[in-house]
Amino acid sequence: MAINKNALIRYKTLDNCFRNPGRRYFIEDLIEACTAVLSEIDAQSNGISRRQIFDDITFMESKAGWNIELERRRDGKRIYYRYTDPSFSINNSPLNEVEINELRSASLILSQFKGMPRFEWLNELLPKLGQGMASKDASVTIIEFDDNPYLKGIEHLGTLRNAIFYKTVLKIAYHPYDNEEPHELTLHPYFLKQYNNRWFLFGYNPENDRYNWNLAIDRIVHIGETKDKYHKNTAIDWQTYFDDIIGVTKPGSGIVTDVTLQFFGRTGKYIESKPLHASQHSKWIDMLTLEVKLKVMINYELEREILSYADSVLVIAPASLAEAIRSRLANALKAY
């Protein structure tokens, strides 16, 4: 039986109807009950058909469902439905394949929050869910999230989130790639952002009087707290801060530039279906060339994105960006 996102909701609703001894549920009543619940979830719902209710009942009576024992009692020419055992409920039955699949999908999503504060309960719950979700296809992986469980510093994520929530000033030992030794800095944390499978912490750095100081958490060596008064964020709206950039680095100039790129062949089709930025406007100027226009600030991540397409992209404008890419490619060629 095909399972859609509302199937379990319908099964639970029918279960409530079948075990209600105080009312007789005819097919029209079952349709009305399911339609009412679905309408609460989605106001645009078109309700449920008579055929679907019969299919749902057949499934619930099957081995793949819950093997329910359902009586069909006559009242004149009409039939109403009721459990043979009024104390029965699918809520008290072992998990079936439908519920296992739903739980497996949910656990995959929930697992992305492991390590975050207020989600510590997942560390205990997820293994239990795993034990209860064994099935003949349990060894077959059909979905995988793009994350990096080996990322250094991921253990700091919960601490940093708490510091933002409780407005705690941090003393951080930070080790940039280009420094031989870590150095200490003070940060009033404001925001956590994930980009390209890495996490970045943004906040106010009093030494530089900047509200958008950003640190890669995989370069954080140690985190301590200070008794300094927390400096509230009054300068940046984090919901719109990243609108004009690709990545996390905002250049000091803050100038939004019109960027024109040309992508060739299959790469053009890829870029058309997976835009580089929300501002992207694209058109095919011939059968093999997609022209893309962006309105973004030119930063390190934009250059890296362009370089990742190698000979499948050409920078048309601005000239300064084209020269920067040309120089980077020339230096790369020298390495060979």
C-alpha cells in the first residue's frame, strides 16, 4: 500500500473512532472525522474519499498494518464499524513497517541536532529508536545528510549556543591557520552560522570594535567565560546579514557588485537548477553557454566558488574579479 504523509494521521483517527463505544461510526462519519483532522493540519486539504477510507481499513486489518479485528454491524441497511475488543488500540500494538519508516525518517532529521543544548535527550532517545526500528531492510541506506561528524570543534557548539542564549561574554583561545600559536580574544557572541559543512561564530570583538567578528569553530582551542558586561547587539539584523554574500565573509567595503559569469555545457545546466545565490538571473545565450548575473559582495567564498568550476566558467564582469581569478589560476598552473 502506498504511504503518504497523512496516512498515519488517518490511521490514528480511525483507531479513535473504532474504539469509541459511545458512538456508531458509519462510513460517512469516518470520512467526516478524517476530513476534520486533516483540515486542521492543512486548510487547503480536499478531505478524504470513500475509497481511501476503505483502503485504510483494509490496510489496518492486514499483517502489514496492525491485524485489527473489526466488526461490521448493521443498522437497517447501513453498516457501522467497531473494534471486536473495545480495549484494543493500535497505540498499544508493536510498531509496524509504516511506523518504523516514519520513525527512521524522523530520527535521521533529529540526529542533526545531537550535541546542541536542550537536545541532550536525543543522545539517549536515538539509540532506543534504533533498537525499535529493526526491519528486514534496516541495513539499506536510502538517505544521507551532508554533515561532517569529524569536524574539529563540533563539541563547542552547545557551549556557544548557551553563551548566546544566556548573553555570556567569552574568552576564546583561537588558532587561525596562518598563526603558529593560538591567541586569546574576547567575544560577545551573537550568532551561529553553518556554511559548507563548517560552523562559524559571530559576535562583538571589543579589541577591534566590530560587531561582525567571525570565528570558525574548528579553530577554537578553548572557551572560557568572563565577568564582563555583555554588549548587546544593536547593529546587525542576522536574518538579512547574509543576503548579499555567498558564504560568511562580508568585506569591509560592503559594496554590492554586479557580477556576470558564463557557464558552459553541463555545468550551465547544473547552475541553472542550483543557483549560486538568491539574486541569480540567468539566460542561455547559445545552446552551450549560460549567462548568470549576480548582485553580491565580492569575497573569498565567491572566488572559491568560481574556481571550483575550473574551465567551465568565465568571469565577464567586473574586470577586477576576472583578473583575480586569472591570477589565481595562473599561480595554480605554476604549481604543476
